[in-house]
Amino acid sequence: MKKMSKKIIFFGNERLATGVGTKNPVLNRLIAGGYEIECVILSQDGFDSRNGRINETEILAHENNIPCYKPKTKEEIKKIINDCRSELAVLVAYGRLIPEEIINFFPLGIVNLHPSLLPDKRGPTPIEESILRGDSETGVSVMKLTKGMDTGPLFVQKSLKLSGNESKQDLSNSLGELGAHLIAEALPSILDSTLEPIEQSKNNPSTTKLISKADGVVDWGNKANEIERKIRAHFGWPRSTSSLLGKRVIITEVIVLDDLAAKPGEIIDDPKRLVVSSSDYNLEILRLIPENKKEISGKEFIAGYRK
């Protein structure tokens, strides 16, 4: 019997959503599991975060003496992997499509972690979409990468119940840890070819879309629950912005109140709380960031800016 190779190439930065950080659960599991990571390949598109955070994956690679590359072209990727001996690669949040020629280079393919229960929420923003839709559960899929957008056959899936209060960072952390566990369990069977992937269901596929900076502008004419979910989904990037008491602010945390709203966008006269009306109910803004200031509470904002 052929001895199973534990050489792996790792693609991606493990940031499962826009504007979040990562503790690199998958790459850490692979290193702890005794896999020889021949190199880490980061996408130029997904390397520098919009909020200027240092890339955690590159740091981890350097700490473990793993070569780390940021190729700009397919030819540069080919040159890197041609010098390696890995029969399989693992990809987590690479940030761009992998050319079919690169996928086919690996005899056992590329194993991809996607933070949704495929075929639901294919595409770039499944975590944000779970929060925006108010899903009661989501999950992770470990799939064999193909040239299509998240259409490859599935090795394994696992669901995760949601409380309805998760921030984007919270959900990214939970799904990353769950995915790392699944990959660690499945990888030996993938490497010895005893676990074969199964085609995705053709029922009810859905695709998520890229989020733009304009999506972060709060529309107080929406329903309160929709606004609350958007603030959680857009945490980190593009963030939720509005103008309150003549000041541009970033809203970071709100709760929906039981009392019926007045006029959408109207600030309710309350000396102790910052309360704003939507189209149906009021919302209390618990935390926010005034322009060029540090994050403060709604009560502090009222005390400092209400005339």
C-alpha cells in the first residue's frame, strides 16, 4: 500500500468574511496534525485588509518557517507549485477564483472550506447573508474545488445553530473552528482516497453578492429588525454609517425596542438613551463611533452632542 503523503500547499488567509480577523484555525490544525505545509499562497486581492490589519496567516507561516508567497499571476502560482511535491492543497478564503489549470495540478485536487451549507449561499459573502436573512442555522461545507463558483462536490457538511445575536466576527470565528474540525477529521480519508465527494443537491441553490461601501449607509426607513441585522452583518466592513445630531457616526451595536416608532430617522427625546425610529419600531444605539473619535456608548453620545 502506498504511504500517505502529508505534504500540503495552503491557499488563503482564513478571513471568512469582509473586515474580520482570524485565528487561523485550519492552518493551525494542519500544523498541529503533523502535516508538512510546503508553502502558503496568499492572493494579492485578499491580502491587505480594508482596515489595515496585519495579515495573520503570513505571521503564522513565518513563525513556523513556512514559505509564504503572494503571486500576482497564474504563471507565478505555477512556478511556485512546480517546485513542490504536494498531491493535495487546502484552500480557505483565497479571495479569487483558482484557474482550472492550477486545480488540475494536484492529483488529489484542492479541498475548499466554504462557510455555508451548499448549495445555499454560494459566492463571496455567505456569512453576511446568513445574518442579513436572519437564518436560524448555517454551517460549513468541505468540498472539492472545481472551476465553478462553489459548485464542487461535497466531502462533508455540518450545521450550526444561530442565536440571532451573532456579530460577523463571532460567526466567522465559530464557522472557522467548525470547519477546521471537519477538515482535520476528513483529510486522512481524502488523502488515502477512501472518502469520495458527492455532487451537490440541485435543489434551491442560491448565490451571494459582493458588498459595497454604499451598503453600509443606514436607511432608517427600513424595519428595525432589518437595520439591526445589517449592523451586525456589516461590522468591520463596510460598517454602518449615519448622521445623528449633525455628526457622522459609525454604529456598532443596537437593540430593537418594543415601542412603536415615530418618524423614520427621528431621535427620540431621552436624556439617558440614544433612541432612533425606524419604519416600525425604535432602536436603541448602544455603541457608536463619532467621526475621528473612539467608540463610545449611546448615553455618552447624547451627553456630549445633544444641545
